[in-house]
Amino acid sequence: MRRREFLLASLGFGTACSRAARRPNILFVMTDDHAAGHLGCYGNKLVKTPNMDRLAREGTRFENAFVTNSLCAPSRATVLTGCYSHLHGIRGNSEMKGQVENINTALTTYPQALQAAGYRTGIVGKWHLSHDPVGFDSWRVLPGQGLYFDPEFIENGTKKKYSGYATDITTDFALEFLRAASDKPWCLVYQHKAPHRPFLPPPRFAHLYDDVEIPLPATFDDDYKTRRVAGEAEDMRFDVSIAGDYKDLPAGLDAAAKKRWLYQRFVKDYYGAIAAVDENLGKVLGYLDSNSLTDQTLIIYTSDNGFFVGDHGWYDKRFMYEPSLRVPLLVRAPGARRAQVTAAMAMNIDIAPTVLDYSGVAAPGTMQGRSLRPILEGTAPRDWRQSVYYSYYENSWQLAEKGLDARADPSFQFFTPHRIGPHRGVRTATHKLIHYYAEGDVWELFDLKADPNELRNLYGQAAAASVSSDLKRELDRLRRQYRDT
């Protein structure tokens, strides 16, 4: 350091160079459709996730991390902007008939803010938004859902095909970004296609679970009593919708045997795809270790939404039920606590403010989340949220055309493949209230302590009237707070 810079730094007036040196690097890791119950550190004894588990040991594991809208594209836009779907503009994966939804350009994403503050920014892997990435110095992303094997990537606007497995290729790109010479702090958004359907592991993990019998979820044979909307969502059932994915499905099985065969097969493939993600995460963490970067890097691991892995007899997400609403969230932050497990309620709107907080960059006033830094450092604010607000929008354009109770029309068909209409709700530590306002004013209320699997709808029962009333008021309060009116 030159003499003048040394003197300024010693007096507390750091130069741009010295300030940049103290700013952490950012590694944001996202998988697609990875349910929180399917990591070793979340209690799953079968799935192999040693590198994800390492982040839990060396950082904080959030027991209660939730999404605002359990769907791929809206969730990714929420992470980038720190806003709910009604503000950032991405309401569904295929929301607008013949139109394209783009992120509201009036909002600043966290990569844009970091780039403007002098960070070198890059994204590799899955993007899944209609417009090109913005705020990134370099980007190499899959078009749309992309392919697992021999995929095309779009590299700064140019398509190029690669041989191999998407998870491995995405990691090669991540390592190339990390190895590039630069004196700037960096932010790498490292996002995987896996374990999204079709659940295709690489050949090396295709038989990882051949000798394992996967236990059935407690709600595997859910009869949907007391939950009309759930009972009507037939194509969410994996035995109805994914049988065509498996050409080796034995003929002649009765319905129960077919369901169990498909469950074993798709979960083993799902776990194999997760094993490949974890293995590749280990390569990136190993690079940070070998280059003395680990303690200088904020590392966040999460998924774009939860997933029904046979829960309620389903696959996919969308509903506000726990397997869909809840996501894994592991954070290893410089100077933060290690091996911490917190029950504090986190949401995906909190990721952008957290990244900017650690980077010393002011969060735009448009962001609706809060920095998780105090929680990571062991001092949760007294006014931290005690409830979360959920709002799912897909298919809302059709309902606007035909009226909110469109399903009363026998000819009505949703544009999207799953029969799930817009709904919203509130979740506290003990209860959940869901309003299916497109279903003719249908409500569900669950006592999460007595009924954690959400099988018994208490709404309308006299004994639950007071709780229902309180939660309706909280739902209205949160709608006003988040300006979802």
C-alpha cells in the first residue's frame, strides 16, 4: 500500500481499494424444486448431501424459511428484487396468454446494485426468466428449463451446445468465473436445473439407491377429506402425471402397486440428481478453501421453491401446504455464528437485503424483505416477523377474463397444466389460514402443532372461530403491508 493510502486507512478513511478488499465475495447457490426435508442437515438419513450439510455446520440452518409464491420464475424474480410478485411483475411461469412477463425495470436487483458498487458479477446455470439477465458482467444460462444432457447454454447472448451433464457443466462455468483474474470482489449466482423433473441423475448416480427402500410419506395416501381444492388437483398426483416418464414401468400393476413403483423410482432419481448437485457444490467449496476465500465469502444455499416428494400423493409445488411453501436455507457468513439452527421466520424476499447488507451496499427502498444478518450473528431483532404472507397468482389472467368464480363454469379450463388457481394465506408459528378466492370463497385453517401434515381443515368449526378471525385480520394487515391490494 502506498504511504498516503496507509495513513488514510490508519485514520479510518479507507481508500476505494482498501474498502473493496474488506467487502466479502458472494456465492449464491440455488437448486430447482429441492424440498427442505430432503437434505441430510434437515434430518433426512438417506439423501447424500455432505457439502450442503457442511454449510449447516459452518453457518446457520433456517428451520422456517418460506417462499412468497411457490413457483420457479416468480420465486427467482423475488430473490433478485426482494419483492413480491405483484410488484416485480412475474406472477407465473406461463401467466400471460400470448404475452411475456419481464421483471419491472423500475426495481433494482441485487446484482445490479453490486455491479454499480464495483463488484464483478456473473450468473451460470438456470435463469428461467423471459428476458436476458441484467446486472451481470457475464452470463451463461440455460434457455428456459434447459436439458440435463448435452444442453445448450446462452453465453452473453450467443447459444452454444455442450456435451455432458448440465450440473457438471454449470459447475465448470462457475469455476471458470472464479478463476478469472480480477482485483474486484465478486458475486456469483450459481443456479442448477436439478433436481427438477424429469428427475434425471447422471449415470454415475443412476443406481445410487437401487438397494434402498424409500419410506413412504405420512400423507402418501391422503384422501383430501375436508379439503375440496386439494381433492380436485388430480394432475398433481404423481401416479397420474409422471407415469409416462418411465418406459420401464411394469405392465399389469394394480393402482396401489403402480403408485408405489413410481414413487420409489422418481424419488431415487430425484435423490441421484441432488447427489450430483452436492458433489459439484463440493468442487466450488474446495476451490474457495484452496484459495483462502472461504472466510471472505458469504455463501447462501436455497431452492426456488419447495416440492411435494410424494407428500399428499403429489409431485410439484404451487399449493401453500408446508412441503411446497418451505425451502432449505443455509447461510455461511463471515464473522457469523457457526452450527446455528434458528426458528426465526425467513423469506426469500430477505435474500437480496442480506447480500447487500454484507456487501456494504444500501438496499433500495423498493425491497420488501429484511437483512438476515442480525439473526446470523445471533441477535434476532425483537420486532422480527411472527407471520409470513403467501400469494400465488398463476392463471389469474383467465380468472380476470371470466370472473373470480370461473371454475363454476363447466367449460372453464386452465391454461397451465396444473389445476391450481390463485390463492393467498398467512402462516404463524402455530396456525395457517389459506383463502382460495378463485374457488368461490373457499377457506382452510390448520393447527400446525396438532396437525403438522395439514390433513384436518378446521375452518367453519365453532371452536376455531376466534383463531380464524384473528388470522383473517393478520392476512389483511400483511396484504396492506406488502401492498398486495
